[in-house]
Amino acid sequence: MASVFRRCDRWYLNYKDGNGKRCQRSTTAVTKTEARRLASDLERKAERQFLGLEPSLDDESITFGECLRGWEEAQFRFTSGYLHSRGTFRKHLVDSSLANVRVRDLTTGKIQDFLTEKSEALAPQTVNHLRAFAFRALTWAMDHKKIALNPCVKVKRQVVPERVPQYLRKEEVPRVLVTLSRTWRALFATAIYSGLRKGELASLRKEDVDFQAGLIFVRRSWARDTTKNHKEESVPIAAELVRYLQEAIARSPSNLVFPKADGSMMPKHTPLEDVLRSALARAGIVIGYRHVCRRKGCGHAEQARGANLRHCPKCGMKLWPKPCVRPLRFHDLRHTTASLLIMNGASLVAVQRILRHSDPRTTAKIYVHLLPDYSRDQINLLSFDNPANEVTSRPSSASPAAPCAATVVQDSSEAPSGSPEGSENPLPNQQVTSVSAAGFEPATPGFGGRYSIQMSYAPFLF
């Protein structure tokens, strides 16, 4: 007979499965009656499996590795990130010791201990990816009636620390574009002015660029006939981007806008990050220099802020200065697009549409990074042009009503000079002055000369 018991505010079931083995499973039942009902259902199901009326789900022979390989063959290899994640998936999951464990013996604690051990050598985000692979593989096995429960449901995710974002500043963009060769300049300019991803740029075709409508139609990514979000969308062409696109289309020997020299599509392993960082070094956008000894076998190296000539303290040879640039990825150019648009007056909704995000919170949280100077300028909008020691009287008819108005009350031991006797004062010994905060129009030009937004509003606290 199946039974139930309570432990640590959770109801557990004690029953025999279809193979006659005693099992214990935790449930989310709130009451004892609900737990007994679940135990009765499992008992009847085990009896049907024992009699051969229903196939047994908890097969003795199925292992965690078989679930991983089955999911990889059926679903994972058809996803867009398969080629990028295949090595990590096979090395740390398929070829691990956990793959030989039978699924019926696989518990939440075993998976959690396995991931905790991996976290000593891998980054937290990579460990979370391993957890996601295991969860999807076990879910696939459960959907195909291979296992009964997914023990990875309650496995906790690793906490991923938030790093300081990297992006190009406004004054750095032209310096980087000038140092790039003609082979790469149009590609990087399109990435900065439009926010397209690497795969979308590599698969961009000439018919996708409509100069009359001023739009770039994003229809595919790499060799796939669809984009990341499986939607065909359009991005406006900035005025300064037109000449770069026209030059790239004129130089392209194939239907692609940014192909290889032979006209074929750019491969995924193209080192665009190396091209970007070399351009940063040539433009002088560095955070310091690493001075390395020129003598073979010496190995001396030291950090310095400048590139002034130095000598090795060991052998006296000259040190070779190597520039150290910010660790910018090619995808950080997409962050550059969003941040510079916001700081030049574009609205969050407009930036969300340009980056083609489904939720503006994704744009605001992940892609928009503001400089301290910009935040300082915004907080200075909270100004009323009225010093504390000076009161300015403004008749109500002198200026129209503003969206934001404040009433300033100043203590005074004497009535103001020149005030008529018998004038009404709502509070004795106090002077009341009405101050209105007038609206204004920011005239900051938009990034690229196209996305400037003019709006009138009252100063408010950001």
C-alpha cells in the first residue's frame, strides 16, 4: 500500500513502482488528502505497468548520458547556438561521470554537487548553461515517456556577477572608423549606426538595403533563413551610414554586402574582435601599456600608463611597449548604438525598435549604459532658478501655467516692505511666492544626424 509522510513542510509519497521497487518522491501537495490522492494514482499506475498494460517509464537501463545524446540528436543540433556550445556540452556533460548514472538514481543533490564542482574551474554563466542543457535533455526524455520526473527542476542557478559594460564613447567612434582599412570600415560603421548583429551583417544582401525608403531589412542570420527572434524587421538607415553602404555594395563581388574576397559568406570564426582591438590600439584608445623585454628568453614585463622608452632591469635591453585596450567584443558595438542614441536624446522606445527587442526592459537593463557626465547633466535639470536667499515675485498673469509648479514658503519675522496693510496672508509672519518650472526643448543633435528627438517637458527627477 502506498503511504504518505510529512518532512520539512513537504509531503512525500512512499510507493512501489512498476518494477516492484520501493520509491519515495516529494510532492507539492498542500494537504494530506491531496498527497494521499497522488499516492493512490501512482499505485494504480505502477500496477498497470506491472501487468504490462502501460509501458514502464523508469527503465533500469536508461542513463543520463543517453538522455543527453537523444536530446542532442533530436533537438539541440537544430538550434542556432549548437555549433558554439557543442564543445562545452560534450566535454562537461556527455563525457562526464554523471552521464553514466541511471536516471532513476539521479537526484537533485547529485546534479547540484556536480555543478558545484564544475564551478571551481568554470565561470558561473557557463555552469548555468550546463544546468540548462541538463534540464532540457531531461525534459525531452520526460516528454517522450522515457522518464517520469525531471530531477533538475529544483537545481539552483549560479549567481552571475554584473561586470562594468564596455562600449565606444561618442568621440571614439570616428577615431576607430578612420584607423580601419577599407576592407572593414563599412562593416564596422554599419554595426555602429544600425546595431545589427554579426550574423545579420554577414548574411545581409544587396536587395535588403533600400536607399529610397531609407531602411535595412533584417531577414536572416548566417546561413539560416530567419533571424534570432524569427522575425523579419527593418532598421532605419542613418544619414551618415549611406556612403558606407554604397561603397560596400559597389565593392562587393557577390549578392552579399559584406562578403569575403571571393564573394562567399564571412565564416563565424572571423576574428572581428581582433580587428576592433587593433583599431583601438592604432587610434590611441588604450588603458595602458605592457612593456616587454626584447631579449629572447628574458621574459621581463611591466605595466605602465605611457609608452615612453624603458629598459629592462635584468639585462638592460629596450622594452617593447604593447598597447592594452579595453576588452571590447564585436557585440559591444550594439551596446554602443543603444547608449549613444539615449545620450543624444533618443527615446527608449525608439532605441528598442532599432535594436528589435521585444521588451524595452531588455534594452534599458542590458544595452543602455550612461556616462557619469550624462547623469550629472540630467540631475542638474532639477533647477528652479530661485536661490534660497532671494525671493522673486512673479505675477500669475506674467507666464502661462507650467506642468510642474512649486510653492516656496519663506519664514519672515517682518512683513515685506511695501505690502499694503490688511492684505490677506494665509499664514502669519510668512511670505508665499509662487514659482513655476517652465518647460524647455533640448536641442542636442541626434547620433548620426537622424535620430534627434525634440520634446517639451518640465524638469523632473530622473
